[in-house]
Amino acid sequence: MRTSSTTRRSRTGPPSIMVAAGAALILGVAGPAAGAPEGGEGGPSESDLPVFEFAGILTDYDELEYNPNDEFIFPSVFHAGEHLDDPLGEWYLYYAPHDPPGGIAMMYADSLDGPWVEHPGSPLIENEWPPHYDWVSHVSTAEAFWHPEEEQMIMYFHGENSETRYALSDDGVTFEYGGIAVDNSDGPPGTTESSYARVFEHPDPDSEYDFAMFYMWNWQDDVRRIAVAESHDGREWDVRQEPLIVPGFAEGQNVSSANLWEWEGQLYVIYHASSGDIHARTVNAALTETGPAWTLHSSSGVEPDVGRVAAPEIVTHDGQTYLFYEGGHRLGATIAYARHNPDAERPPAPAPDPDPLRQMCSGGSSDEFDGPSLNEQRWTMVREDIDRHELAGGELVIPTYDSGVSGAAFPLQELPGSGWEVTTELTVEVSEPFQQAGLLVYESDTDYVKLILGQGSNGPRLEYIWRQNGSDRHSAQDTRAVPSDLDETFWLRLSSDGAEMTATISPDGEVFWPLGRPVDLGQIDPVGVGPFAMRGATAAPEIDARFSWFRWAPTEAEREACAGDTEPPPGEEPTEPPPGEEPTEPPPGEEPTEPPPGEEPTEPPPGEEPTEPPPGEQPTDPAPGEEPTGTPSGQAPVADSEGGTAGPSTHPAGTGSEELAHTGAAGAGLLALMGAGLVLAGLALRRRAIG
């Protein structure tokens, strides 16, 4: 950690917040904000974020003189006309290739809409600068910051990814080398990258520091995070040892290129992620707390505005707000921009699934694990002779067997022939390599698909692995480090449309996020699916995996039965009307047990007690030794491990996830059932590489 040797300047009032160009206009407002991170009642919501519409590409590969490899990243916009004497244009735009040799290039224009003119001296900073550094593989990610007291530009850039350097300039074109601002040694042990920095005046008037920096950390687990550093002079930086942002499910495995932005009085940290989108989180002025991850901007999907969007830089000038960013795939990115459309509305969020965990209605072969043993009519045990599972406390407890799939015991249920979905709630804490638990679709000991949480060499990971003839289909697309919002209890789901099988995971039992590539069901012939746990033939200690239930989503017929849409058995009347419907009239000659709406109840015949107590009175207790009639409100018999009910299961409402059915009759009705929950899962996360 570096400490400053300079004297901190006095501050007579709150600083203007400056990003990149060192002017409040870059943030889109004219002053600071406390910026509480809440996004709840009374605070901003995702719908309050502005809508940016694609306006054009700025770096045309064919027209640029300096273009070593057809890719440019990380735009930094500088208001030259506000700070420099006799600038080339009102605005300077810095950018660079990332791949070797890199090189900091510059364009200038009199309008943010262009036209932009390439500076003929690009690159202004190269990957060789003796005697300061003889050679680095590349220099990139230019960040132009105007120092308000020194009245000069500080240009931050990286080269290599392990360190962020800086240079000084009076004209924005010629630079003197300054030194290293931050490097891996400033971060926690195991930090492997320290780059992609943005610098701004500290937004907290009570901070002892004058400047702050967001930059990217990578650690040995290969998860990129957003770090915070603070400085008195913009040269020597104190680095906080805890990241500000660790990626969650919404972002994917990595986050990078964070920037500070203010909109309608609220501070945000904006950044890009493996999702391929630009995200925004509310952040407080102390830069210590953030809100949930929202999507600020995505590509339109219409050429040339396609692929990922990254490295956001927002500028407001003359009443118009612009978003500059890098667009396109990681190794072919270009600099693009978009304009705020004040008349556009953000699309509404998909409606949540009203029964995401199928707690209110599940398929008939679901199991709540609340019996003394597994129901043999539903479950088949593989390697029953070594089986050591237990049913305890309403959970199926499976030890991590000291083997791979070929030596472990696990229960299976038969798979239906068409569309289906199955979900389980799992609690497990892995800590040693090869400890793992999850769902297994089993064909043989050498052919199977598993969706797991397992401990890897660099920490816990989520994986969706397809093994064929003893070889795994396993790439970066099929695995990811555990997100920050995943606790020891989470939900796993496998879904089939009859042709492909997909995997999703939920950290909260409400929204499911996809993991890995689909599995072609035409290439496997599975025996069944079920929960499992193992640790391989390793020295890792045995731990327990605890499965709270195993639920199929209902078929269309089962769903209708749960909703009360089917006719009751002959001679029986429903005791409760279907939800949302009025009670049916009784047969002729019978009195209704409940009066029609707006009428008073009739008195019972002399000598009889009313079926319902008068208003204000408590119902009478049943006679000694008798149970109350009916079931508690909102509850019904549940399918258990002993067999229980043969039809669909209904469960008390609660928080959760979502599921599909265990019979071959699913088909189109099943897909309709998935509804909004699957829309959420399908749209939630587009996994892409990140720079």
C-alpha cells in the first residue's frame, strides 16, 4: 500500500464530481449527491434509468491510420475546450487496441456527434518507453483525468494488466511518464490483475481523500471484481482490501471498467460484465455500499449494433446525454456511442412466476422427503449395497462418497419421454477439492450429465458437465465461479423440451439463471435423474449434502387439478370453489352453507348449531378425540417418500423457484406452464467473455 507524501489541500465545500474529463458535465449533472444505495421504496428503480439509443460507430477500421489489429476498447472523453489553451477540437476521445502492441490513440471533434478526426500522431503512448519501461506486451485503457489544482491532465493506462501507470500532459497530446499508480502488490494476496482504471474527484465531502479510483482486480480464482483506491494527489493511492463489487448471477463471472456517474441526484457505479451488458448499481458517496445490479444498456441486436457492450463513459453537454462504449465481441470491439432518448420508456420487467418452486402445485412423483424412507415405487437406488443415505428432519441426506460417479450410490427417478422439468433445494458447503453435490442425469458410469456445486483448485464452482464415453464436454461456457449472491442453500433445475436439456440455478428461489450449453438429448439415453454427492478418491473429508425436496413441475392435467378445474369424483362436491370464482348454487332443495354476496346468513333450524360461528366469535373446538374437518387454509396433502397422494401435490405458499412435470403428457402445455419464470431464466444471462 502506498501512502502520500504530499499535503492534502483544504476543501471549503463539497467537490464537483468529475469523471474522465474532470468536469461535472461528464456525470450528467452539475453537482454532487449523497447517493444512498437503496433501490427500494422512495428510491430509484431500474425503470428510472435513462434509455440510450444507438447513434453510430466512431472507429471505422478501414479509415483509421493506426489500426494494428482491428479492435479498439475503453473510450475516454475529455472536454479539451474547457481545460486546454488552443485545443485541436472541443472534445478529445482516447481509445486503444487491447491486444499487442496496444497503443493509446486519440481523435478530436468540435461536437460529441462528430465528425471525429484521428490524430496523426497516434499512438501517443506506446508499449516501449525507455528508460521507464523497455517493453511491455501492450498498453491500453486510457483514462484522461484533469487535475483541478495542478491544471494538467493525468493519463492513466495499463501495461501489463498487472499494473496501472500514469503520465502527465499540458496539451493532451504530448506526455511525460509519471509512474505506477496501483499494481498487484497493492491488492490482497493472490491478485493477478490491476487495470481498467477510472479516476474522479472523491464524491464524499467528508472523506480525507481528494480523489478516488475504480479499477479491476482479478484474483487466482479468475473472477474479476471492482476495487476502490483513494488518493490525495492522484499519484499515490491507498487501496481498500475489500472489493466494492463482486459479480452476482446477473453479471456472470466477471465485472470490469467501472465508472462513476450521477443521474437525477443519484450516484451510480456503471460497468460491464460477462453478461454482455452495461450494468448500473446505486452507490453511496463514501463508495462503500451498492444496490442491486440493473441493466443500463444492451446492444439493439441490429447491425452494426450487435454483441456485447462495455466500458461505459457517459457525458452530458448542452442538454444532451451521450453514452460512449466499446461494442462487439471481445477481440473485435469498436468504439460506439448512443444518445439518451427522453421520450423512450424502458421495457417492463418480465412478470415473476407466481409459483417459482412449484410449492403450490407439483407433479405427482415429486418427493418432499418427509417419510421414513424413499418410496421404492418412485426411486431406484444405484449400488444399493453401499448406499448410506438418510431421511432426517424432512431432508434427504447424502454423504459425499469417496469415489466418482462409478463408485457412488444415488437414487434415480425415471425420466418422461417428452418435455419435463425437475428442481431440488440443496444445502451444502464444499471446501476441499472434488467435494461436490447436485443433480445427475444417469445413463451409465461413463455417460451422464451433472449439474453441481463443487470445489475446484481455486475455489467453489458451478458446473454443467456432459460426459460421453468417459470424456467430459467441459469448457469455460459450462462452468463459473460461485457468484457473490449464492449462499449455502440454493436451487438447481434441469429442464427438457424433448430435444435439449438445459440447466439453471437460483440463489433466491425466485429467479433462475442459466448455466452452460444445452445437452442434445438425441445423443444420450438416460436411465433416470436424481440427487447425488461425491468427493472422488481423494483425501477430502466426507461432508453431507442435504436435499430438502425433489419436485417435478405438473403436467397440464395436474395443473388443472390443482386449480380445481377438473370435475370432482361422482357424488362429491368441492368444499372450496376454484380461486377467483364464486361458490356454485347448491342442488334444489338444499340451503347454501354460505349466503350469497351481500346477504345475511340464515338462521339454522331450531336446535341446530350454525355451521359457521357468528361474527366476532371463535369457532368451537372439535369433540374430544376428534380432528377438525378439512385442512388448514392454503394447505393440502403433500406427496411424501412413502407414496402419499397419487395425484398432483399442493404445498403451502412461500418463497421459491420453479419446476416442470414427471409424465410424458407435458408437451406444449408444459411449455405454457413454464410461463414468466422461464422467460426470466431465458433472458437473464447471456454469458460472454470479458476483457
